[in-house]
Amino acid sequence: MKKAKTLGKIGFYAVLLLCLTAFGLSAYLMKNATQTVQENIIVNDWGEGLPADFVPLQDEQTVLSDVPIEFEDQGGATAGADAPAEIVSGEPEIAVNVFGKALVGEVTCAFSLDELVENKTFGDWRTHAGVDIAAELGDTVSVIADGTVSAVIDDPMMGKTVVVNHINGYASTYSNLENEVLCAVGDKLKLGDPIGTVGSTAVAELLEPTHLHLELTLDQEQIDPLSVLEE
């Protein structure tokens, strides 16, 4: 009985020794493994572990900031890094009339819708919807702006007359021309193109000195031709 108890104690201590040995061996192995891992880890700028063989991007590859940035222009082509980041398209141009003189001469009768002026032919006073510009018979009359001939008529009072439509609501009228004009309805005229010559066909101004009678309208309202010709 006493012998059995002795053997039981020896077995207990033997098992305890084996456990301690196994524990020590495990601790040793874990220590070596941890050291091995630590030897293969480097610490980056943020204190985080990185593999020892980690190669920064710029050592082997092109850094993103070194890649030229391309911009696509309005035509679909690409430009280099010097191209502006934003392409601003120009605003569309607004068409305007460029006016010039119909002929060179003195104004013998001014534009007047508010005050009456004397008409020597009829011997009375009346409004005057245009300007009379002194000239010689046969002097060339030029269109005062780009436009399209809209009418060529024989007016019973103002004689041979040519009307030209311009952009932005303007229209010019040339009266007291000779019967043979130099344009036809639908003709596209440029500033300075001839439309006819000075005549004596205006019955309403027959006793006035030889002249061109010139009128100008804006949106079908009569305005003084000199308001644009003198600009």
C-alpha cells in the first residue's frame, strides 16, 4: 500500500515535469518566431509596421505627380501639362452696322419731324423726313451700310427710289435718283457699293438745288440719317 502511494507521487511529478518542459519549449519557440518577424518588419513614418522588403513606389514606378496632365481642347485634341485647366470659349460676336456717307456734299435741308420747314416747290411749310445732300447731276450715290436691296420704285412724289434693308432693324432710302439705277431687288450690297446716280426725278423737291434725298428708319420709325452718319 505504501509502495503504491510512492509510485503515485513519482508519476505526478513526472507529468508536472513534462508539462513544464513543454511550456518552456513553447515559450522558446514563440520568442524565436517573434524575433524573426520583427527582424523582417520596418516602421514607416506613421509608426506602422511594413515588410522589410517594401519598396516605395517612386523607386520602381513613376510617381503620379510626374505624369503630365492632359487637357482635351474644344476640337477634341489633347494638350500637354502646360495647357490651362479651364478653356474659356469666347463670347459670340454681336453684328453691328458700319455706316458711311452716301456721297460728299453739303446738307441743304435737314431732317425735321418736330418743326416745319419751307418747301419751295409747293410754297408751303411741312415736315422733312430725310436730309437733302447737295450734289451734281450724275454724281454716284453709294449705299451707307451693308444690306440687301428690298425695293426699286418710281415714287410719284420723290422720284426714282431705292430702299436697302440693313441688320438690326435699319433701312435706308435713296430718292431723286436718275431712272437708270445700278442695282436690283435682292442684290447684296457692301458699304460703299454704288446704287445709282443723282437725278431730278423728285417732283416734290423739283425747285430745290440738285441733291440726293436720303432717309433712314429704325424699326420702321423715321430717324435722322446724320445721327449715324456723323458717328
